[in-house]
Amino acid sequence: DNYITPAYAWKYIQHLIPTKRVWEPFYCDGSSGKKLEELGFKVRHKNEDFFTTHFSSNAPYTIVTNPPYSIMKEVLIELKKRDKPFILLITLQKLSSQYFRKIFKNGEVKIVMPPRRIKFFKGSNNELSDIPDTFFLCYKIPKVKWGFWMLPDETDEIKEARLKEEGKATPKPKKPKITCRCGCVVSHSYYKTHLNSKKHKKLIIEIEKNNMAREDKYFVPRELM
């Protein structure tokens, strides 16, 4: 669950956050709170249990976070119970879950689509993750006027910041390609599809015919042995 949110992801929605005070309740490596502070927010971001911590503040606050996806159901139930404004990063698959339909009614939450896929950092080794497409789930955020809202294209400033962050990532090691018995060289991800392809089957038939032809050529009748 330790997927680190890049700073540019929060830059996308900083203009939507309705309060100057923010609570980022999921600590991970502690960097998320610092990134929000750099955008001018007063942030509470501690290594504490979200479910047992009740953040009380005289000033209004917004919960802004990228929660662990393995406990997303429990997080959403708790957020709805607390009834505070929130913006959180969530995968598109969660939207179609049965528990999501039970927690929220039509019109209670709104979806804000980022201008491009957000790439997270996995663990402490700075590898870019292959996490599915994510969006911002918004609750009681006045500036989000529609139920489905696409953010405008990146500004040059945010694009430069994104490329700078992604440039620090450790390149993902490439798997060596597989040489199939039909003679084709294919990638790991395509190998199973290749085995069921017409091309593979056609080549295998030709190879088997050639092998049979060779066996016939060198076949010696028993009576001549």
C-alpha cells in the first residue's frame, strides 16, 4: 500500500481545496504533508491511526489524502460518517464496487479527472508504479460544480514539475524477450497471446511438416538394415 503521491498531483487540485487548513491522515513516508505545505496550506500530517484519531480544529479543514487501497471500503465509511469535506485519490475500479454504491447516494460525491494519468512512486526505491488510472473523489467541495469534471490541460509549470519528479524514478528493469519454439521472439506480456495466435499455429504446423519430411528422407526400411 506504500504508493507515494507525486507533488504535481496535489498541484492539480490545489485551487479546489476550500480551506487553508488540511488534514492528510495517511502518513506513508511523510512526504505528502510537506508537498501540501509547499503549496501554502497549513497541514496536519502525523504517523497516527486515522480510525482512532479525531482531529478537532476551530478553523474549518479539508481532508486531502491518497489512502491505502486495501482498506478503501473502511476509509470511505469513516469519511462519510465524519461528514467533513474531502478530496482523495481513488482508482476507477472502486467506483463500480457494491460498497461504494451503498456508502454514497447519487449526487453526494463528484469526480474530478486529472489531465493525465498520475504516476506514483512505489516504496523507497523510487520506481514508478503501474497502478491503474486514478481520479479525485470530492465530497462537499463547492468549487466542483459538476458530477464529472475534467481538469484543463497541464500548465507549463506543472508539466515541468511532473517531468522533473518522474525523471528521478528508477527505470523499471526490462524482462528479456522469449524465443518461442515457432521461432518468433516476443515479450513476456504478449507470450500467452502469441501462443494462441494464427501465426504461431501456422509456423508450428510448418515446422512439424519439415521435421516429418526429414525423418522420411533418412528412413531406412527394416529389410535393408
